[in-house]
Amino acid sequence: MLKVHAKNLGTVAILCLQGRIVRGETATLCTVVHSQSGVTAVILDLTRVSTVDAGGLGVMLELREQTLQRGIRFELMNVSDPMSRVLEITHLDSVFQITSGVEFFPQVSRNSRARVSALRSCA
């Protein structure tokens, strides 16, 4: 089962995912992404994602398109080596924006070190 925990830092929503992004287990992810309002960016933190399949990649692509149509940036953060390899093999590494998260820090708060650490990971 995929668990999703949302952290809203200013106008940036970081969605901490835990589990598998696979066909049949993405409804929660879709619901949480669609519920984001008043944000300029949605970042999926993949630190605790163990597996992704073609269905999961398809859902991520759909969510990317839907958020971009709403003028919201859609990015991936803390992509593991195996996940990075999957994105490379499927050529989706050139489609998805992969971020360290730190570049969003100025949008959140220029004076808060605590928020920088919150952007780094959901672990």
C-alpha cells in the first residue's frame, strides 16, 4: 500500500511517499495531488518508495501533465539509484524534473534553517 504524507512549506507541497507506486495502489497519491491548492510546486519525495511499475509511472506522468496544465511545477526528489535507473531506461529522466529540493528554499523562507532540512527529505 502506498502512503502519502503532505508537507506544505509556503507555496511548495512536498508529498512524502512510502511504499510501492504500482497499478492499483495510486488512488491516494492522485487524491492528494489533486487536493493541492494555492501551491506553485508539487514535489514527490521518493525516499521511501520501494517499487515502481509501468502503471505507477503512467500515473506519475498523468499527474505531471495535470499539474502543469494548472500552472503548477511537478518534480521528483530523493530519487534512489534503482528508481533513477528505471527513469533512465524508460527515457523519463528527460521528462520528469528531478530536484534536490534546496532550490525551492528561497520560495519558502530565506531565514529558516529548519525548513531547509524539511525540504531535503521526508525520511
